[in-house]
Amino acid sequence: MKTAALAASLMLVGCKDPPSAKSDTSPIASATPVAATSAPSVAATPSAPTAMPSAPVDAGANSCKLTYGPVQLGTGPVAMASTSDGVRLAFNSAGLAVVIPAPSAAHPRKQGALAGSSPPCAFTDKSVFCMDVAGGVHQTDATTGSAKVVAQARAGTRLGAASVKGHDALAFLRDRKTSEGTTMEAWLWTDDDKTQRLSEDGSGATFTTMAPRGEGALVLMLDARSAMTPVHARSLSFTDSIVVGGDAVVFLGGGAQPDTRASLAVPKSGPTYALLPISHDIGFGLAIARILGEPKTDEPVIWSDYKNGLDPAPIVGSVGAASSYVARVVPLDAKVGSPRVIELGRIDDKGAFTSYGSIAAHGRPTEVALAIDGADLVVAYTDTQGAWLERRNCP
């Protein structure tokens, strides 16, 4: 990503001590509304210092050494991306991106309270895509500083984005009316201003995400149903334009809820992993589908069971690291209503998950994001007390 351009065109907001919690649907503090066709211009007013939230759940030992944090960023979901100049964070301000550098021990957090709205934004190498409350998807261009609406999605649904040989690709969900009612479909927007449907005839889509892979990208789509959940994958490549590969049902999961989420873990080399927390024959766990090359139907799957079921079950995989790291929300124990923590771990080349331990949370975590910054694993998460960030050094 052109980090200098990002810093110039997406205002980096300066800040103070940990803020009090605010609604995760409120706009950025003291944000100045701007038209969709203009570059974002946002300034945060530091909030008065307040008492820290109640103590988090004791998550036990973690073999990933804490190198910075946890620090509170504000409220609402956080998107993250690794760049040549470190990790950048994005908050969604009514469809416009507010981007700040991820704090560290060398550059500790000094910003005021930021409040992001749902759903979280999505990064490419040169843009940030964020959705407004009506479902309009805004692209903020890091090179020109311009912002415009490029797609109309189902309001509140998730976005996926990646660079494909220097070109932006955006996956989103939108409604289609049929003789049997309204269904959701997955669509692709590319920076030549073209759109095409990603989900095949006869298939719906309830969730989509995307991750860069080599010079291309991989799109993952869920079609969550009460009886079964097909997990579709398609590759993206570039010749004269972005080319969409064939659709493959890489895994057929059990029954799911409409807000069931998935993720992708894409290391620098080796297999890509599709990650889906979902119920199975004897319990609930993380299905890890191993993808080599073009996605194929019925890819090999390894399970990593949870102590209890939960929904939603936020999860995120790393992109561009030497190993495939994972941050996932899990129940602390098998009791009904168990506290939830964020578990860190790694997937080996055969698809097996190894736990490194858990991060404590204030109440139930609802969002989690992950990025790589040198030797640091940067984890951002949102719980009932706000949005937090910490850095850890993992084996």
C-alpha cells in the first residue's frame, strides 16, 4: 500500500487517554460531514479521561509474549492492513474511512476517542472501502484522496476487498427479488467500474470475504441455511482485466445462522486455509479447509473443536505472514453462558490448529482483526467496553 499517500489523503487523527465507551453506531467524534465525492476530512475531539472499564476475564497464560497494550482505541469494529510502513487501522465513519497508524511501544497511543460504525471497512493496497447506513459502499482512494460510492449493498452486510495485480476488487452482498421472494447474492466490483455476480444460479450468499493471494486473490462465500452451509471459493486473477475462476464448494458445513462468519488465512507460501466456525455431528468447532492452487470441491478439512457452541463466532486469519496465524473468539469453558475470550493460534502445513493461549476481554468480544508488523502480531478486538489493540510476539 502507498502508505505516504494514505497518510496524506486519509487524515491521521491525533489523540489522548483511553476514552469512555460510546455507541458503536455513532459517527467519529466531532466529525465534519462530507459529500461522497469529496475526500474525507475528519477531526477527533479528545474526550475527557474516565475510569478504566471493569477488569477483564482471566484468560490464563499465553505463549505469545505481550509487547504492547492492551490500549483502548474507542468503540466499534476496526479494520487493519499491513503496509511497508507498519499497520494501518480504519474506522467506518458513516461510509467514510478514518485511518490511523497502529500504536506501538515506539509510538504509543496518543489519540482521542474514535467511534466506528458497523460493518467494518475493508482494505486494498490503494483504497479503503466502507459502507454507510443505507448500504452505499464508499471507496476512498489513497492516491488521489477522492471518495465515491461504487456499489449498493445490503445494508449491514460484510465487505471483502483485495488487490489483484494492482487493481482493486470488492466483494459485497445485495438483494435480488425472485418469484419465491428476496434472496441475497454475492457480487464483484472491479476498478474498471464493472460488476458481475459471484454466486452461481441457485446459490445464495449470506457472507463474503476476500484475501490477496500471490498476484491474485481468493473470494470466500457462505450460503448459511438451517440444514447445511455450502462454503464457496473462487479465485481472482488478472490478464487484461480481473478474471473470476470457477466456483467450487470447498466444504459443506452443518446448519448455520444468517450472521455466521468465515475467514481466510493466507501465508507467504504454502496452502491457503478457509476457516469456518460451525456446528458438526457431535459439537461445534472450527472447520479448516486446506486449499492448494485453484479451489476444488470437497477440499480436505480438519476440525478444531470448541468447548461449547457460540454464535456468532468471530474469527480472522493472517495474510502475508510466514505462518498461518488465527485469532478466534471461543468460550472459556463448557458451561452454558461461559465468558468468551480471544484465542490465538497457528495452523500448520497439514491444517492442524495449535493454540497459543487466550487474550482476556471485557465482556463478550464481537469483532476481531489481525495484522502482521515485523515480529509483532497486531490484534484488534471489540468487546462490550470498546475497541482495543495489543501486540504480541508469537512462536
